[in-house]
Amino acid sequence: MASLPDSGDFLIGSDHDTIGLMGDQKYADLSFDGANYLVVWNSDAGGIIGARITPEGQIVDPGYLGVDCLSGWSLPNVAYSSAGAHLVVWNEGCLAKACRVTSDGQVLDFGGFLVSPYSTEYPTRPSVASDGHDWLVAWPAYSENSEGLDLWIARVTPEGQVQNRSVVAGLAYYDVEIGLCYADSVYWAVWNDQATLSLRCARISREGTVISSACISERVTGFSLPPFCYGPETF
């Protein structure tokens, strides 16, 4: 187990840190399983990779965990389920893929399994959240019989099965940011609607059914979506 300096912050994936990777290390995300963090990122040296880190700042996996050996632009997102695994999601070109990584560092689905049924025709970033057992994944994609983009969701079980794919809403532009979290027995999704320049949200059941949707704010410009999380009493 590699030790880290006590300076408060530290590098995980660079050519001069304890992991020792060459090239660009970017687009990181992390989740916590109650004992360790799993940090995942896009590396020029190995595609989508990860490392477990203790709350004290020690790297458990100095050799890193390989999730997918793809090359090019990809944005990973990760969430933990108390069933015992993290789910890492990312875009491989225009498709959304996923891989389970257990709390003890086992990569169960190297290379990933397909979550999205249709291509977006543009690179996109899927998002993921967990209700403590299953995961919900959201991503923008063209539907088979649709004239434009839709916001899709799907449940992923602890066994890695993709279930209940469905459309939440229509989208005007492929470069959409999607935020997901789970609170008060439902999932919450937020995204930027470029057609109306608004920020929208939807409540989604654990089974993947849309309960309601609404506009949060009007006249939102640009493509950036601020992150959000649950309170315990508010977002």
C-alpha cells in the first residue's frame, strides 16, 4: 500500500506520483463504499482505469485497476451499491458502457457491457446513481423511431443485467449534462434543455418509471450543469 504526503491534496495518476502513469490523466470521478474510495479516470496510459484510496489517503492499488483499454476521449462516472460493487459508466465513442468493480478491487466486466441500445452519433457522458441495491444509468441517445435525441435511463442489477430501458424526455442537443442522485425512495435526474435554455428535472422510481418532471430554472445558457447531492433534508 503506497503512502501519500500529508499536504492535503495529492496526485493519483501522473508521471511523477506513486502510481507512475505517463501521459494525460483526466475526467476523474469517485465513489465511497464505506471503507475506501474508488477513483476512476481516463488515462492515456490505459484507457478507463481506477484505484482504491483509503480515507487516510493511502493508495490501495498502486498498479491501478484496468476497466477498459479504449483510447480517446471518454468521461467516466461511478456509483457504489451496498450489494458490494461500484458501477463505472463511460462513453465508448457514441455508446454508453458499464463495468462493475467490487469493494476488494475485482474488475468483473473488463471492457464493459453495453447499456445504451442506440448510438447518439456524438460522444456523450452517461451518469449513474444507486438506490443501495441497483443502479440507474442515464444518457442521451437517438431512439430507433425518433426524429431527435432523447434522454434515456436503464436499471442495472448487481448481476450486471440491464433492465427497463425507457425514455425520460426529448432533447434538443447532444451536448447535454445529466446529474443523478437517489433520495427519499426515488431517483432525481437534472439536465440542461438547450431548446428552451432551461434546467429541468425528473423524479424516477427505483424500477425506472418516470413519476414527474418539471422546469427548475429558465434562461440557463451554456452546457455546464452544476453537481448536486442529497442533504439529508434538502439538495
